[in-house]
Amino acid sequence: MRLSKTRLSEIESLREDAIDTSEIPELDDDFWENTQRIVPENYLQIEHEILEWFKEHEQNYHVRINKVLRAHMEAHQ
């Protein structure tokens, strides 16, 4: 689900005590001791500044990033 910039700004401006967490159970030490980080096989970490540049310049930035990577790959085959 994508959030509009307006909605995201509204959420970010909420005070901590204004957020209702009554239906969310507390996570105890047992939970944290048994967690595992799962990274999807196709996970790619992109530097923050690069991702922000694409987001600012491309509406479908993820599609453009793939096109740039594919062109680079094809140029080096």
C-alpha cells in the first residue's frame, strides 16, 4: 500500500501518546531471542541517496532502476 505524501506527513506528525497500541501485544525477551532475519533471495540494497534520486526523477522509479541495471548488464556481456 502506497501512502500519499500528505498522509505520510500526517502520520509522521502524530504524537507518540496519540497512537493507540492497545490491540498490539508487547514483545517479550523470548520473542527477540527467537527471531531470525529473513532476506528475500532477490533482495538488493540500494544506497539511500541513489534511491532518493530515482524517486525524485522517475514516477515508476523501480522500473527505471531495472532498466538502468539491464542496460549496464547488456553493455558488459
